[in-house]
Amino acid sequence: METRFPEQNERDKILNIREDHFYDLKSARIKPATLQEAFVSFANTDGGELYVGVEDPDFLGERIVGFRKQEDANDIIHTILEETEPSVENIEIEFIDFGTERGLVLHISIPKSPKVHYTTQKKCYTRVNARKKEIKGDRILALSYSKGSYSYEKQAVDNLEIEDIVDSIHFNSYLNRVESTLEPVIFLRKQRLLTKKEGENLPNVGCTLLFDEEPQASLDTRCAIKIYRLRTTSSEYKREQLEERPHTIKGPLEKMIQDSLNKVDQILANASYNVSGKLEKLNYPTEAIKEIIVNAVIHRDYSLNDDIHIKIYDNRIEVFSPGKLPGFMTIENIYDERYSRNPNIVRMLHNLPNPVNHDIGEGLNTAKNELRKVGLVEPDIIESENGLKVIIKHEKLAVLEDIILEYLQSNPGSLIANRDVRKISGENDVNKVKKAFQKLRSSGLIEPENAKARTFDFKYKLKN
């Protein structure tokens, strides 16, 4: 079994690891059966890294307290290799020698497995952020079904060579930021970014999306982002309602995310819509938009021949991501469960300092909370046959009656119609708005400008 000395600054990097969906630090004193639970949880979920021989941050004294010799870890290695059912394939085990005083740290790199694994006690675990979670019955069955899914990110890309990635400025920037001193090809191999085809190692789809200069030219399927500004609230828009031609964002994933956020910010900075002759500005929390776009990019199905579409309407933003929800994910459990269609992509981006995906699996929860902070309703999530649409509505948490009164009181002498309320609130139901008007009229708070106007020409004002 390989033993190596630590790379430059590796000790500090290990001590600064924040335990999360992909990383766990364990004491060398841990019982083999307890470590096996963490090991199984990584294999059953999205893979991860275990460091054994590192004490908790609140430990008094030197935190790296490893094994005196390799043989001291034999029970642990035997348990995870020989007693896990079925055995986990393609794991990598090494010892990092921190010297006689600190000992050997056991480093176990665990891939996401295509099988469902159990501990010696016949228990099944998955990883949820920084903890393991035991699952039973139907939940194990659902995990079994999800394990049979096709992993497109691991497919070899025929028209690329390793040198194309090694020479990429995006790849070299990544290596510098994660402070890796490994040889580039070894780094790619260890991170499972190469796939063997006909005896030759080739960059795979995940590698191409992350580091190729222009993945959109190298892959057979479309993988860009298109951004539209539409001067309407109707989903059935016409060409003339496009403010300008759609913007197409290309490049590797990290760059594409940032460029998309910049373009959306630019559009929203000038985005307003007309309500009875007055311009209203579209205001959305930046963090909510970011989380939804990041979620679309890292979890979409890249085997499908379509782009991500971001449409900015007069009363909402729609983000469409190709591919149905993966594995056991449903609209009902989307805020509570975690499953990565592209675990390698998610992990590689998460490994960066200040990553775009800070909290694994928390993107939509964060978006919902950020919208609530500014008084907007939570996003609508709609699954179709070919993808997932997340809708951020410019709809306030207040009831429609409050929205109508607030508008009339803030704009003395103004009038408001049904279509205006729908623009302001994001509520598309004509009858709901109509009922709100009727309530306010019955309460004596508003009155029609012209009581004899046609139904669709009714406008209301505050009652004197």
C-alpha cells in the first residue's frame, strides 16, 4: 500500500477541511465498524474522501495523530474492504507520512458506486451534507433504482486528447487555486476525469465541461446557456416581444455560471415594466438567482441535446434545465433529499476556494429563503417530460388586496387595472385579481374610475 510524504501545505489543507457532503475527518481511535458506516454512506451517495488520523477542531493539542505504522490500520482496512457487502470497487487507499511524532494519516478516496452497499451489521447508509443517514425499506429500493442510472459525465470524449486539457488555462487556474502539486495527468486520473476507451485514457464529459476551452464545440450535445429578455407576462410570446436576440453563454462550467450571472444582473439593472403609465422595476435577490442557475448547471442532464434557458419576463424569471429529476428525487422531496446526477462535476467545483456551490444540495432551499427575506413567494418548480423549470415570481407574500392598496397609496391619483395587478404581483389568475378588487370595493376602500366601463377596461382608484 502506497505511503507518501505530504505535499506542500497539505497539513494545513487537511486541518482546514470543513466536513461536508464529500469530506470527513476521523480519529485513528475510531472503531472499524463506525468508520465503515461513513465509508458505506459515501459509496452509496456521491463518493468522497475520508482522512483517518485527524482529531476534531476542538481537540486540545496537535490534531494530526495518525497511526504509528501501517499495520495499526489493518482492522480498519480489512473491515471496509472485506466486510462491506458488496465490496466497493475502484477505491484508492494511501498513507500520508507526517513524521514520527504525528504518524501516518490513512487517506481513503471513495467513488460513487453503481451498487448499494451494506455494513457488516447489514445496515445501509447515505450521506446528507456532513452526516450519515441510515435508510431502510422503500428508501433502499429507490436507491437501488437510482443506481442503475446512466452516468453520462464519465463517458469518454473521442475528439479530445489529454494534452488539450493539460494545456487549458482553465485547468491550470484550477490546479493553482486548489494548490495541487500533482502532475496534471496524475491529478486528472485521481479525480476520475479520464475514462479508458479501447486501451487509451481520454478526457471524459465531466472533464470536458469543467476544463475544455469550449465544451460546446467538443461535445456532441448542446450545453450552453441562453438568456432572453421578454417584454410580456405571457408564456406564448411573439418574436417582437424579445427585447433583443437571445444571449448565448459558452465556455467551461465555472466561467459559464459567472458570465450568466453577470448578464442576468445587467438585464435586471435596466429591467422595468409599465403599470398604468408608470415604470416598475424588477427586483429579485441576487443570491436566489445565483443558486437556481448554479443548480441548473451542475444537475442538468448533459446527455440531452438542449441548452439551459433563462427567460426574464415582466413578472418572473424562468430557468429551464434539461432532464427530469434524477434517481429518487421528486417535486415533493426536492427540498429535503439530496442526489447528484453529476457527482464528479459537483465535487470538483465544490473543492475550489469560494466555490459556486457552497452548500451541497441546499441551492433551492437557499433560493427559497432569500426570496422570503425580501417578501417574495417561494419559487414554483415544474417537472416536464424533457426538463425541470424553476420560476421566480415577482409575487409578494402579501395578499392581493394589500398589493393593490399599497400601489394606489404609493402613487397618489393613480389608477390600477386587473392586468396591472397581475404584472406587479406575478399572479396570473384573472379571477383571483377580480375577487380581490371586489373585496376592496365591498369594503369601501376603492371605486371604479368608470362604473359603466366594459369588463376588461375597468380601472380602480382609492375612494375619497
